[in-house]
Amino acid sequence: MEKLKNRRMAAGMMVLMILLSILLGAWRSGSRLYGEVETLFYNGEAGNGIGVASDLSQRAEAAVNMIIVAKRNLDQNDPCILELEAAVTEVHKAKTLQERHEADVEMAGSMTALYEALGEAALSEKDAGYRSSLYADFSSAAMTMSHDPYNAQAVEYNRALSTFPGGLLMKLCGFDDAPVFR
């Protein structure tokens, strides 16, 4: 109790409490803003589950189907096939928005490489049609993702993280930029 009567100690505790309340406020604001971005990613603007996450699933599905076509026409151990399989696995394993974005970028590169490799192979008319159709589906889902309202919300969130002092405090609390799917 004697320490609490000391003015220096009381002032120090008051400063500590103020700092903790500022950090708590920044954490709460960051959590709310990031939660809005994350909800939009998974549930979409209408809250019906049709957001970027569902488009990403469609891209992964098209990639898996392209792998099936490739395995009929290329060596099973073709590096393009193995890379796309690994990329699809990473998309499914990804937990955070940033991990999902990185996995999608990797999957896009691998899908294009496999698409081009299949273009050089002697495909049946049916498989050539599948190749074109699957790549169009993959690209269409990317276009849909790029126009999703999630991206505008992510840009706003990222802008909030770049402000001073609130953004700096949120970054101190561990909040990072939200990826934009373009």
C-alpha cells in the first residue's frame, strides 16, 4: 500500500493503464475491421456464402479437372501436373486470407503452365475442348473474384492500417494488410 501512495508510482501506473487501454482500443478496432473483411471474403456481400472463397473453390475445382485431363495425355509425373497438384493442396490447406491469396497466385501460375503444356500435346478433340473450357472457367472465376466487393473492403481496411496513429497501433497489435484478389 505504501507504493500506491508514492506519486511517481501512481503516475506510472496511470500511464501504463492509459497505454493498455489505447492498445486494447486499437486491437478491438482492428478486430472489428478485419472481421468485416473476413466475413465478406467467406460470405459475400449478400451473406449467402458466395464470396471470394467460393470463387477460389471454383478455381481449385477447375484445376483438379485440368489435372485429370492432363493425366490422360501427359506423363503422370510431369512437373506441370505435380506443381498444380501441390498448388491445389496449398489452396485447400490455407487458413488465413494471406495464405489463400499466396496459394491462389501459385495455383494460377501452375494452371497456366499446365494449360500451355497440354496445348503442345496431341489431345483428342474432346480433351482439347475440356482444356479450353476448364481454363475459361478458371479465368472466369478469377475475373469474378477481381470484381468482388471484398476487394474494395480490403482496400479500405488496408487504408485504415496506413493511417496514423490508429493504423500504427493496429499494426503493433499484429494486424496485417488484407490481400486484394485482382
